[in-house]
Amino acid sequence: MSVILILLIASISIAALFLFAFLWGVKSGQFEDDYSPSSRILFDDKPASSKKQ
């Protein structure tokens, strides 16, 4: 019975940690820009300037 109690406390602690990390990410604006990552691949990067000697 004690093993079940330890596993229950551990799983609730890990779930609370992930919930805290998710809420922190939402509050800090990690999920604000949902358009540009999908369209960023369509645009070419500017070519790097190469210096010839």
C-alpha cells in the first residue's frame, strides 16, 4: 500500500510541475505567434555575403 501512495504523490508532483511549466509558458507569451512558424519555411533566407580575394 505504501508503494501506491509514493507513486501517487510522485505522479501528482510531476503533473503539477508540468502544469506550472505550461502556465508559465502561456504567461510569458511562448504561444503567441502561431502563424509565422508555418509560413516561415516558404520564404528564402538572404544569401550570405561572400568576400572574394
